[in-house]
Amino acid sequence: MFNSKDNRQLAADLAELLDAGYLARATTRLETSDPPTIANILEAFPWEKRLQIWQLLTPQTKGAVLIELNEEVQDGLIAESLPENLVKTVSGLDIDDLADLYERLPEKVRAAVLQAMDERRRQRFEAVRRYPDDTAGGLMDVDAVAVRGDATLDTVLRYLRRIRRQQGELPEHMDAIIVVDRASRYIGMLSLSDLVSLEENRTVSEVMRAELSPIPALASAKRVARLFEDYDLLSAPVVDEDNKLIGRITVDDVVDVIREEADRALMSAAGLEEESDIFAPIVTSAKRRAVWLGINLINAFLAAWVIEQFEGSIERLVVLAVLMPIVASMGGIAGTQTLTLVIRGIALDQIGPGNIRRILGKELGVITINALLFAFMIATTMMIWHQDSNLALVFSSALAINLLNGAMAGAVIPFVLYKLGIDPALAGGVVLMATTDALGFFTFLGLATFFLL
Amino acid sequence: MFNSKDNRQLAADLAELLDAGYLARATTRLETSDPPTIANILEAFPWEKRLQIWQLLTPQTKGAVLIELNEEVQDGLIAESLPENLVKTVSGLDIDDLADLYERLPEKVRAAVLQAMDERRRQRFEAVRRYPDDTAGGLMDVDAVAVRGDATLDTVLRYLRRIRRQQGELPEHMDAIIVVDRASRYIGMLSLSDLVSLEENRTVSEVMRAELSPIPALASAKRVARLFEDYDLLSAPVVDEDNKLIGRITVDDVVDVIREEADRALMSAAGLEEESDIFAPIVTSAKRRAVWLGINLINAFLAAWVIEQFEGSIERLVVLAVLMPIVASMGGIAGTQTLTLVIRGIALDQIGPGNIRRILGKELGVITINALLFAFMIATTMMIWHQDSNLALVFSSALAINLLNGAMAGAVIPFVLYKLGIDPALAGGVVLMATTDALGFFTFLGLATFFLL
């Protein structure tokens, strides 16, 4: 771990070795690197190099690398692999990692993978697959170790040593043992830290922590992430509707959820998908981005249509054309600030029906101060620039109105989109811009037509 | 934990109880709630309610709640608390939590808190404070349990039981014990999972994992987060320049780093600070946002200045004013997509000098396809709308050029800003918009003046 202190060094070395055709040396270099580093480098290489490197990996490393890659690169490598190699690659994966990949494997490979499982592994696999990816059930491992409350710590230690002898290993990332009753219902957690430090003759139920409630299998991944964050958990038990223990979630999977969630918020604001590959084929990328450009083009034409209604005014007073983009864009900026705050507040569960009126009131207060401030500044600037007090008045009023409009739209749009079942992080910016552009042009050109012409 | 399944229910109950003046019942309600939930609710309440609730909390709960709050709300509550109460509130905090808060406490409180520490606690506190907040040293706990490699597992177990008896507890979130040599230099990790499941007569050095390298105290928090993510760590040892063990980082602190980092990226794109309070005083918020509006106003005036140079052209052909915002905004959209991808790629260490030319090449390819596609669509639309083939040609060419301009600016700007030491997540969007607006108007109006008039 951390040996490859410098990703870039490995990337540079590999590029050089591959270009020179030193495949054996490249293989050696890869063997001394760990899967996360290799995955990171694969994503940073274009496709022809990715495939070259992929061919050099052992089946086991391939599996470990595959699960670290983003979905699009995974799909590409799956498509390029022979079915029999793919079976070897994925057969050694942990149940939950395999479940994540499974749906995207070719039919033939899926059948072969299922075939190769023993009965116990297949049962555990089916248990994970029963729940959607983005729920606690989809995130959980099914290899939880559970003990009864009436056992002594000494018995638990002997039990763990026996499992270890028989199976060669304990579940990964085990920081606690789950305590269940006779009917496998969850009753508490025994931390390893307590197990190793308390007197061996005490019973599990005396020392377990019973105040930790289990996570229902259908809780959303987002909710699971929030719970882990708020309560600093390392692992948590997952139960079905009857409170029966069916698995456990470990924090390493939750970290991935948090990162993906954050990534999605960032990328979707620009109409991008977070799971996409920077070296996706050009035509594929172009198609995806064209959708977003198209949606925004409709927006832009809407604004143009508004302007067109005032062609006569612009013809008579061409300075309107010079100033109108300022009104529109400032409304957009003010709106984006409020929009970002509100979307984040909703995501953090801090803005809701209980305080939305207070938030609206505050945003209105903030933007009113700034609207007055900027209207004054702008009016002064205009008096100096164009020496036209009527124009200055119309321009600064329109700007102030569009700042207010932007802030109010930014506060309201996320709620409207939620009601409509649309993700505000994706569509919020577009809808906001449509509002601030069209209303900005309309307000300014309308006021100008009315007062100046 | 998780008892308060519904934050909103608690918020609603508290609001009702406080409004009705039932302080005793509100206190009881708070006593059955856990600190993260209370913190969450405090952030969602306006100031007068926050203070009311704060007064009802016990000093110990106050401490636990305080560390969960965002910095701005923390500062507000610190300012509202009497020094003697504040000392009580923070004295019980864990070393690393206290270190985070320390600088922001009033001088008097700091002195009293230091005074109240015993020698051992003060030494550990100074050790954490030696390192900046955003480094491994700033994130670490100093209460790591360390053993020697020649001890047997049995000895380790007895040692842990003795610490537990003497100190009443072991360090929080302990999943592994750190193995050191005589000079306290790090040599490996012994997982509790191995400790409880392997034969007691084996020695630590036989069963420890030596391949895990420790984290240098000065490694950045961001790098620490990436290591935890990539290697699915629950905890990691921190060492000084001489490889001496000085503490350990646990994943719960890393989760906070990841969340803050993601938050910062999202908020700074709108010129907002992630640590800010949704109920900050209106004037404070207005001032902060005015800075961003002001920067963008300069941008907008720059674009207006470009348009002004072509007033004569617009006067003669007013349709130019109708169409010019479309050219400018579409360039901005195309640019934002590339900008977002590149900033993220750099943050993930996947875009660097080694492949930037490939990335530029790909982005150029993608945008060329879309530029051609949209130029064609637009030209067709214009022929239908205005029946003017020259106008259609000029408009679609300008649009295509500004799409290319946007994508190239989006790819290059982050690198330029990094060189200048400016955070691209904060300034990238503004610089991009300045480019695509000014160049968009210039290209379209310039081409129109040359070819149409």
C-alpha cells in the first residue's frame, strides 16, 4: 500500500515500457503495483493503452482492478474480454462486488459464474441481489459474524478462532460482531475493541451496545451514508422487515457512496454523467453532450424570441442591445447562488416545509440589499458613461428587478422540480437560466419601451 | 442511534414546545435526542431559536453538538456563550476535536482550557496542534495503542485488558493495533480481527501486516482521503519525519474530509463558502454575495463593451441583437462541460501533463462534431425563420466558432489558474464566461459587420 507513491511515475513508466515493446518489464512493473493504482492509471490512459495493460494483468488482479473502475471503463473492458477469461476474472470477487457487476456481464458469463458457485455462495449472492443497488440491502455484505447474547466473551473468542481455522479468514473490515437472538433477530453489537479488552467470563449481553438500531434493508444508500457520517460508524447491521439480520454494511462501501453522490451533484450541474469515461469514444461523448447543448439552445432561442418582440425599440435605441445582456446575466448569477444553497440545504435535510418561508424571507432580504446596492452603482456608472438619467433609471431598475427575480426563482425552482420528480441538481440551472434570461430581457426592454421611447 | 428517525419531527416538536414556552418538555425532548441530530436541527433553525435550544443543553451535550456544527454556527454560539460555560463545554472534548475548535475560542477560554488539562493531555494536545488542520497530522488522534513485534498475541490481549481496566476505555474506532520497534518506529499493523481469531501463542511480527506504509504527518488531508478511499482503510498510522509513530487517523474523520471537499467544489462554483450558515445575518450574507455579483458585473460590462463597438452594425441590422445572446450562451454551455470534466480529472489525478494533449484532442473532436451538428441545425432554422442565407451562414459560423472557443477555454483555463495558484473550482466559471461572452459577441458581430453590411 502507498508504495506507488506517485501514480504519475507508474503511468510514465508504463507508457514508456509499452511504447518500447518491453511487455515483460511492463508486467513486472504492474505486478508490484496495487489494484487501485492500476485502476486509476487505466482510467487516465486512452483505450489502446488500456487494452494493452489489461492483457498483461493476471485474472485475479483483473478482478480487483475491474471493481475499482468507473462503469463506463468497466463496460468497455468487459466487452473486450473473452467470456472464459471474464469468468476467471470475476469468479474470485467478493459477493457484493460481484453483485454490482453482475447485471452488466454477458448472459453466457453470468450463467458460468452462477454455475461455478457452491450452494452457500449462491445463496448469499441471491440475498444481495434481491435489493436494488442504491439501498442498504444492495450495499451490504452477507458475511456477517453473529453470536448469541448468552455466550461469554471467552466462548466468542473460541468461536472466532474456529471460524478462522475452518474458513481461513474472517469477513473483511470487521470491527464488531453482531448479536442476535434465537430467531436471528438483531439485538446489539459487540465491538472487537470490547471483546479484546474486557474480562473473558462476562457475557455478550452484558457488554454489547444495544442502543444501535439496525438499518432496514430498503433504506436508501443516501440515508445510509448520512447515518454513517453523523454517527461515525465503521459498520452497521442490516435487517429485513422482521428485524432479522441479513448482512452488514462497512464504511468503505459508504465512502464510495458519498464520493459518488458528491460527484453526481457536481457533474449533473453541467449535464454530465459521473460514471463516464474521459476517453469514451468521441462520437459517444459528442452525442451525450449534444443533448445538453440542445436543451440550452431551446432556452437561448426562447430568450431571443423575447428580444425579437422589442426589435423596434432596439432599432430606435441601440444602447438597449448593449446593456440587455448585463441585466440577464446578473439575474442568472444571483439566482445560481440561491439555487445552490437551497439544493444543498434540501440534500442535507436542513431546508424543508418547516423553514422554507424563513429561507425565502432571508434570501429576499439579502437580494434586496444587493439589488439596491447594485442599482445605485449602476445608475451612477450609467450617468457617467451615457449621461442619460432616464436610461440610467430604467437600466438600474431592470437590473434590480432581475436580481430579485433570480433569487426568488433560485429559491422556488428546486421545490417545484422535486414535486415534479425531477432532480434539481440536473435541471435546476437550466430552468433558472431560462427564467432569468427571458425575464431579464423582457423587464429591461419592456421598461425601456414604455419609459424611453 | 437512529432513534430520532425523523429530524423533521424533532424540529417540529421543538418549534412547537418553544413557541408555547414549555421549556422543561423541550429539554426532555432534547435529552432523548443525539448530538448529530440536535446539530442538524440547530443549523436549520434561525438564530433566536438556536440560542433558545442551546441554553437548554447540558455542557456535555453542548460540546458534542458544537463539533458537529458548521464553522459559522459554531462561531456564533461561541460568541454567545459565557467564557466559564464555554470552558465546561469544550473541556470534555476529544483532543482532535478540541484542536479543531481551539483557535476560534476566546483567549480567556483557551487559557482556562489549557490550565485544566493534566500533563499527559496537554502533551497530546500540543502534538496535534503542531500540524495544520488540513494535513494528516491535523487529522490524527494521538491515542494510538502500540505494541512490539516480539510480543505474543496472548500478551497483547492481556495488555489491552490492563489498559482498559486502568483507563476505563480504549481509543475510539480501534480496528487495529500499531506495531512499533524499540525506537517507536512504525513497522506494521495487527488487526483486531487477526488478534481475536489467531492462536494466542503466535507473535505479533508473525501475523502483522507489514505491507501497509504509514502516512507522513505532513501529507495533505486530500491525499489522506484518497488513500483511505483507494485502499478501503478503517484506520492508518501517522508518522513523523523519522518514521516514528505519532498518531493514527480513523475513517470517520476522513469521511468528514471527503464531504467537506465535495461541498467546497459545489459551493465555490457559485462563489459561496461551504462553511457558511443558511441563517447568517442578512447583511453578512449580502456582503459576501455582493463580491461575487461585483466580479460578474465586471464580466458583463466587458461583454457590453464588446457589443458597443458594433452599435452601428446593430442599428443597421437589428436581428443581430436578437441572435447574439444565443452565440454567447451556447459557448458558455459547451465550455462549462469541458471545464467541469477537466477540473474533476485534475482533482482525481487523472489529468496531468502526461495526457493533457490527448484530452485536448478528444475535447476538440467532440466539440467539432457538435459544432458542425449545431451549425447545420441553426442554419436550417434560420433559413426558415428569416429566409436569409447570408445571415444563416454568419450566425451558424459564429456559433460553431464559439462552441470551439468555449471547449478549448474550458480545457485550458484550469491549468492556467493552477499555475497562477488560483482554485479553478472557484474562479474557473467566471473566467470561462468572460471568455465565451466577449469572444462570442465579438465573433458574431464581427463576422456580421464584415459579411452582411
